[in-house]
Amino acid sequence: MKAILTFVFFIFVSTAAMANTKEVKVETITKGVNLEITIATKKLNTTEVARLYRFKNSRVKKALKFSSKADKAKMA
């Protein structure tokens, strides 16, 4: 019974708080937008070196292959 009365009181208080709010009108100002976009391009004559590995993700694959001694079959 106490929980029901608490719930009803909470609903009553929240609706009363929502009813007391007043709407405020705001005046808006419109302004024009001026877009001036300039793109500067430069030719770069640089060569970059990229490293190529023989096996892709070799460290990751080696770590994922890990198996413990408990995984091996036991002889009876």
C-alpha cells in the first residue's frame, strides 16, 4: 500500500511540475552566409617507401595458434 501511495504521489508531483512551465518566445535573426572557398594544390615529388612483409599478420597468427598442455589427448 505504501508503494502505491508513493507512486501516485510521484506522478502527481511530476505532472504538477510540468503544468507550471511557461513557454518563452524567442526572436530569431536571419543572416546571410558568404562562402569563399579556395583550394590550393601542390605537386609533391616525394617517394615514400612501404615495407612489404612476406607473411601477413604472422605475429597475430602465431599468437592465435597457442595451445596449452591440457588440450592434448591423454593416454589411458
